[in-house]
Amino acid sequence: MKLISVKELLETQPTSQEVEINGWVKTFRSNRFIALNDGSTINNIQCVIDFENFDEELIKGISTGAAIRVKGALVESQGKGQNLEIQVSSLFIHGKADADSYPIQPKKHSLEFLREKAHLRVRTNTFSAVMRVRSALSYAVHTYFQQNGFYYFHAPIVTGSDAEGAGEMFRVTTLDAKNPPLNDDGAVNYKEDFFGKETNLTVSGQLEAEAYAMGLGKVYTFGPTFRAENSNTSRHLAEFWMIEPEMAFYDLDMNMDLAEDFIKWVINYVLENCQDDLQFLEKRLLDEEKSKPQAERSEMPLIEKLRFVVDNNFKRVSYTEAIEILRNSKPNKKKKFDYIINQWGADLQSEHERFLVEKHFKCPVILFDYPAKIKAFYMRLNEDEKTVRAMDVLFPGIGEIVGGSQREERLEVLQQKMADLGIEEEELWWYLDLRKFGTAEHSGFGLGFERLVQFSTGMGNIRDVIPFPRTPQNASF
């Protein structure tokens, strides 16, 4: 027998037919009205029970959080707030939830409290809505790339290279932490480790994806990545998901075109397919912002903000032009920025990126042609030999959401850049091979999936858009 969901049931007509539904009790009022939800929708279905016809012990077991199955006639509702209800003829309790100890009672809980109950927080309206939007975005990501001729590529999780050159990586080892084998000089002998060398959890699948793009044409990764940054902020996670397309024969302009089209497509998908959840999240955000000063409130409601991104062209601005705008801006001149912009070459911070998007241009912005010194070794050097063919997509409320570049396809230039940064050719011999055998211009970008979910749901903290956040000093659940 096919299990029917609350979502499906709410979309049917009341015909007095008998239906069967499973779910968790949201509320139970007056020993009569059960609000039941199974996670398929933000909306509950009301189940009306005549308590005089049911065993008293059974009625006592119907409490918030209990998992139950009900059977009964699907009829037009007499009450306000719903069109349908089930007149319950039989009820079965799968599992009780003790009212004194079940932490997700029908009242307002702080997000901090719910992070401590991450295994149960998806039972709340906020987190069920966020996770359904996250699921829809995941589907949209794959759908977009599959429909546009990309092949899904699985990058390795364990790697011996650091694609970003950041050095903030999680080590993977089977050596005894208390008594590791040592070389004559006292250093750890990684030749005796499982892989025979130092290995880490990946920070990016980009380098490997480049290799496959240079054979399949267009590929994308969508998988977990790891950064061992000791950063306790609302924007950083130690484990997060990255979307990384890589395309052969693409220059930077084509790369920017793709990033803009991709972002618009997936956000539009959510607008069309997650209306109930977005409306709930928008109302939640409006209620939350009532307690904030006017200056800190969002300029647009959530759905309008998403629609704004979909309907407007992204503004393309060179790094050099952006620096001039920031240097001459009021917050910079009045020293309101935490990081004052004095000269060309400064690494832009989130406050600068948000100023450009939210205050100056008032639309999403793509910055391009960054100073070579603040960007990774694999980005293509421009003719001025000062800047590289890099691009970042900046969003309101988030700052950078996409980082990408045209990759350096010239062997000699790449070798020189690696030498300047002290990157050993032995470690990336295979990456250099790509420039020896059939090299061609190629490009790609990375999009932190959680930041996309954060933007799409209006959630203020990135820890609230991933099921079980991994952050410094926290690997619970």
C-alpha cells in the first residue's frame, strides 16, 4: 500500500473517502484536535477525534512529538485556517513523546537552543522549511548542469594537494598519535602512513575537476569540502558542500555568463517550487527583524529579494574600479569600515563586498581582474602581469557567494607562479601534465552551497542551513 503524505492529502478534494496518514503530533487541543505533520509540507492537517469513543490511555499518549497513524474520513473542515480535516475513526501510536522531557514543545525556541538539539530541530517549522528548500536547491543544481551538457564528476575526498594554498587542512592518518614512527631527524615518517605520504581532507575538487574537463569538456562536482579554519563566525563551517563546474574552451566572460545564468536558474526553481516554505520563512524573517534597528533590517522581504536577483542583470565591475569606489566612499572616508581601503591591492572583506552590492550598485555584482598577489596560483595572469582573470559574484547580505577564474593554461607561466609561491612541481606533476598534452583555455568557479541556501532562506547563521554543523570545538551528533 502506498503511503500518502500530508502534502498530497492537502491537495485533494474532500470526498468523505477513508484515508490513512502517518506523522508527528504538532499540537493536541481540547482532547479533540490533532495538528499532524509528516515533514512533507509546512502545513499541518487537522485530525478531529471524538475522545469519548477512544480508550483514555490511548488519548493520554497523544502529545506533541508523538508519532501516530490515523484513519478516517477526509471531509471539508468546519473550522477556520484549513480547508480539510480528517474525522478520525481509528488511531495507532507508533511512538510516544513524554511531554515533560520532549524539548521541541509548541513555543518559540531560540536558534542557539535548537543547535543543541540538532537531531530534533528539523521537527520545527523553521528547520523543516529550510531543509526542504535545501533539498530543492540540490535537485535544481543537478538539473541545471545535466540539462546543459555537464557531466557529474566525483572528486576525491582524501587528497595530497592543497588546491587553495591555504594550508588550513584536516590531516588524514592511521599513524598512532601517541607514538608515531619518526625519521632520523625526529620528524614524523609519513612513508609508514596508510597512503605512504601526508594526506588531508579536500578543500576543493577543482584541480581534479580541471583534469576531467580537459577530457569530457564540461564537468561539475557537488560534494563535501573541509577547511580547518579556527573561525567562529556566522559565515564559516569546517565541513560544507561545494558546487564546482569546470569547462574546457571557456574564457572569463563565458565563465561569468554561466555563473549568472546558473544562480538565476536555481533560485527561480526554488521560487516556483517552494512557495509555502518561502512564505513562511519570509514571515519569520519579518518578525525577527522587528526587534532590530531600522538600519539593520533587510531592504527587501525575502521573496522580493530572490525575485530581484532573478530579474536583474548582475553588474560587472573590475577590481580596480571597485577599489576607487570604496576608497572614495563615505564609510571609508569616515573610517566606518573595520578594514580601511587605502590603496590598490587590498584584499576585500565582506563589509566592502556588501557595500558595493547593497549601498552602491544595489544589485548583485561580479568583480573581475583581481591583483595576482591576493589570488591563487592557478588563475590566468593578465598581460599587465599585475592582475589575474579572477571573478567573484557578490550578493546582498552574504558578500561573496561565488569565486572563480579562467585557469592558467600556459605551462611556463604556471611553473613560474608555482616557483614564486614555493609550490613543489613534484606534488602537482599531473596538473602540469595537463598543460603539456593538449592544453587549452578553460575556466570554472566554486559556489559554497550553504551560502546559497542561506541567501535563499533568509537565515542569518550558516550553522542553521546544514543538518549537523561542524565548527571549531563542535562535532556533536
